[in-house]
Amino acid sequence: MLPILILAAVAIFAVVGYLYFRSLEIEKPALLSKFEEQVSDKANLDNWVKTPAEIMITKDGFVPSSVSIMAGQQVTFINQDTNVHRVIPSPPSTSKSLPEFDSEDLQPTDSFTYSFENIGTFTVSNNKNLGGYKATVIVN
């Protein structure tokens, strides 16, 4: 009698295990195809990288004060204040890591777009108010 019970338990365990692993194989392709859609949609990724992130310059500072982008993506700084602003690297000694990063004077409604090619974390400021106007650009 004991061998029959052991054989029945092994058979039940095998059937349950087979059904469990079979259910994983059914769910796996669905999850994989969703992931592949997101990763393999190169056109959307290229469009995302080409679409500039935006940072507004307001009377209270940069909004948002931090953005995260991909290497090669652009950031557009838009002056929404009524005063003139100039966006520069902060501190100015970091300008070597941000070549040609200088918006010059931005009149109200003017904008400045810069392509961040190097990976790293960069701080920019307004040369009119170095302490109060700071933004961080994180390039991955």
C-alpha cells in the first residue's frame, strides 16, 4: 500500500508542477512582448531624445529645478519672467564640461537650447542671481 501512496503523491506533484510551469510560460511571452515593444520602438526613443526637455525661468527661479535626460538630448531654457536672464554653468569654472553653454541675455519670452552630449550631473545658474537661480541637469 505504501508504494502506491508514494507513486500517487509523485504523480500529483508532477502534474501540479507541470501546470505551474506551463502557466509561467504562458505569461512570460505576454510580458516579454510588452517589454520588447517598449525597448524596440527605436523611432519613439529617437523622438524622445530629439524632443527638448524644458526648464522655465520664472521670477522665483528655474522650474523644474532638476531634469533627467539622455546623452544627446537637448534642454530648452525659456524666460517666462519680465526681467532679462542669462543661463551659465555653475560654478563658471565648470564651463569646460559644458562647451559653449551660455545663453547670453534672454529677454522675456526668449529661449536658449543646449544639447547635453556628456554623461554627468551639471548645475546651471542665472548670472544675475547666482545663489537663487540654480537648476540641475542629470545626463544619463
